[in-house]
Amino acid sequence: MGSVAGTDSHTASGYVGAAIVGSSITLSFKDFTTAAEGEALEAFLTINGNMAKRPMALGLLPATSGAFDLSVPPGTDISLFNTLVIRPVGSEDPVATASVP
């Protein structure tokens, strides 16, 4: 599992794990929490956290705390990505990142 860490002045914590069943990939969040409560957050798979290098949008986070899952689009080669970036919708500034296991 990868650890979630807040960026800059943002606080966030928790863990992210990948489950691969056949051709289906799911990222599972555990003990996730962020101080960015009340904001709609979206997640992206990235290469080294760089949003300019082919980020893969995973959609909105269903919660700002607790345990939940995000589906990875079918056909995605998850081995090409090593960092998950979480940011408010419409913002360029991430609130958290995590290593992709």
C-alpha cells in the first residue's frame, strides 16, 4: 500500500492499495482523511506527480474521509504510473499525493 501525504500547507493521510482482478483494476483507499473537506476532489494517476505527462483521470473521490474505492479505466496499464494526485476540481494545486503500489 502507498501512503497518502498532504502537499504544501495541506494535510492528508491514509493508504492506497491496488487490486487487480482479471482486467479490472481498483484503487482502494483506507483510513483516508484530508483537511480539504467540503471541496469536491478528483484523482489522477500520474508519472512522478507531473500533470503535464499523460495524467489518467480517475474521477471524483466519493468521500473526503474513510474507506472507498476508485475504478481505473479499462485497458489502463497501471505499471506506467507511480503517483496518485488528488486535487480540488478546477484547481491546479494538489492537496495530496500517494505512491501507486
